[in-house]
Amino acid sequence: MRTNRIRTTALAATALVAALSLTACGGGNEGTKSAGPAPAAASNTDGKAEPTAPQTPETTAPPTGTPAENASTPARGKHAGGNGNETAHSGTEKAAPAAATARTACTTANTTVTVTEVTRPINHLLLTLKNTGSGLCDAYYAPRLGFDGAQSVFPILEDSKPQAVVTLAPGEEAYAGIGLTGEPGQGTLHKSKNLSVHFAKRNGSTYDTPAKLKLPAETYWDDNGFVTYWQSDRATALTF
């Protein structure tokens, strides 16, 4: 009997040790962290859950050309052409030249002409031509003078020819001197009251319409007199 009691006691002790071992193993799982609740699923209008698609990072499409091409291709500016080959405006281009100023011959249509008597030199008159137009006019050659009663055009003094044609801007004047007579006693004197002034063309011919002038009182002339070319100043016109 004593032997059975010892065996029973030994078995009970063994069972107790096994139970304690199982309890210790179960308690070790409590120290492990939980992964947490699963993310809530999206729901549709009927209350059923829909799976949520996984998020993926956005990507940028690479340029289509090679690195060299992408680096050397210029951006097209405001003035670039359709194919990109046109030369850009540099801003240093010279402006187109302005149109040449219109100019014409001096005539009765764009000028006024007057005749006056001068004290020096003696037996001289002075013609003054003024540009009344809106553009430049050229006073070609010398005026062709016609005294009333004369049979021919008054002689022109070739020695008075200027180096260049006199050009008048609006408001400017040209001058021509008239020597009424030659050496005293060498010609027949004529008295005139009126004078016609014909303007020359570039080719040397004259315009049909002359300027009609009233001469100073007691104007006498002879065939040895002369008229100068148009001059740019009064003093030169009266030098001859």
C-alpha cells in the first residue's frame, strides 16, 4: 500500500510540472505586438465594401530625343518660324532708308519772283526767286528774260555759272543780277515797262508760262546787257 501511495504522489507531481510548463508557454505570446486592425475597405452606395487599389508613385515620361538633342534644341521665340530654322531678329538691323525728298524744277507754279532796282552797281536790277512750294525746287541755268519790245532773249552771262545748281527748300531764295547796259554809247537804248521771266528745265529748254513783272520806272536797256545764272546769295548775283 505504501508503495502505491508513493507512485501516485509522484505521478501527481509530474502532472503539476507539465501544467505549469504549458501555462508559461501561453503567457509568452502576450508580449508580441499586434499588427493592428486591417485598413477599412471603401464602401459603395449599397453598403458593400469595395477593395482599395494599392497606391503607386507617379512617373514622368522621359524626353523622346537623345540627351544631346534635348540640350541643343532652342526654345522657339515669338518670331520663330514654323520649322524653327529662321534667323531670330537681332534688333541691330538697319532701318530701311527713307524715301528721297521729292524735288522738281522751280517754275511759276511753286515760286514767286520779284524785280528791284539797286544803287550799286549802277544800271543793275536784281531778280529774287522764292520757293513757295512744299518741296525742294532746283533753279536751273539762268532766267530767260524778255523785255517788252525786244526782238530776242536777253543775253546770258556764261561766266556767272555756279559750280552746282541752286536748290531751294521751302521759303529759301535764289538771285540773278541784270546788267541793263554795256559800255555807255555802245548800244541803242530801249525803254521798257514790263519784263517776262521764263524758267529753264533741267534739259535747258524753257517752260511755256513765264512770270510777268512790272519794271521800275525809267528802265532802259540795250543789247549789250546781260543776266546772270541763278545764285544762292544776293552779293554774288550783283558781283558781275
